[in-house]
Amino acid sequence: MRRTTLFGLLLLASCVVAQLVDDDYQKYAKKLSEQNLYQQDDEETLNRGKAIACGLCNLALMAIKGQYTMNREGTLGRKFSEEEGMDRLEKICKKLAPSMAKKMQGYAEDTLMICKRVVREHGQDMLDALSVGDDTNDFCQEEAGLCPMGHDKMLKMAGDVVKQEREDEEKEKAKEKPKKKKKKRVAKDEM
């Protein structure tokens, strides 16, 4: 039941902020709502949905920046069209959704739909902003309205979280493996 509350929030946010509307997402959210899987008052799921959308927006922004830079510099051997770029982003969504859903304790299908929605509703605006030389650091926060902070701050925070997780894992491993006392070998002639 918590699963689709995040869709309600994102549905509302898109009506206010986005110019484009992802019809596939709207149909998906409507279907979930009709099945009573959507609860508008589930704060935990709403916050999880916000976090997923923000993270996916930042990942899409990084991918678009990379593709834009490679196109501009000609490092790919050929230039990708905008349509090819958006298709590649949707393929990235398919790869990212299951692992992101697992980490966020969500559903892969929901996360995939959110990712596709971010790409379809904001991907072109990201590319346009890069094309005219706009600073895109605050795009997901200011333009898309999906994040409480800018891209650089989000990356730093994510790096800090990963670092802390690694430290915690190392501490757990150290606790699990108590040091064994070495047994002295007794020479056969001492027996």
C-alpha cells in the first residue's frame, strides 16, 4: 500500500513544475490508484519517492552531461541525436531501477516508472540548458523541483553516505572475525 504514495506526490509535483507530462506514468499511477494501492497520507513512502526522484534526476543529469560533452568533443566517433540520447537514458533507467529500488526498500517497477518519468519530463530541458551554456548544478532543485539541494551538494552527501557505509561494513567484519590465537607447533622430536 505504501508503494504508490510516492506516485501521488510525484504526480502532484509534475502538474505544478513540469511542462511535459509522461502519459505512461500517468496511466500507471491511475491504475495503482484505482487498485487502492495509493495512499496520499503515507509520509514515509512520500519521502522515499522524493528521494528516488531526486537521485534519478541527478543520475540522469550526470549521464546527459557526459553524453553532451562527448558529443561536443567528438570522442564517440559520431554524435548521438537528442532522441538517441533520451532512448539511452531510458535504457539506463532499466538497469538502475532494480538496484535502486532494493536500496530504497521499494519496488523495481515503481522506480523504473519514476526514472522514465524524470527522463521524459526533464531530460530535454537538461539538454537544452547544457546547449545554451546554463549552469545545471541546481537543475534538479530549481528547474525540475525534485530535490532539496543542488547537484554538487547531492554528490558530496552521497559520497559521505557511501564512505560511512564502507566504514560500518569494515567495523562489522572486524567484529565477526575474532583473532585466533596461534597454536605453537611442537617439533616431533620434542614429543
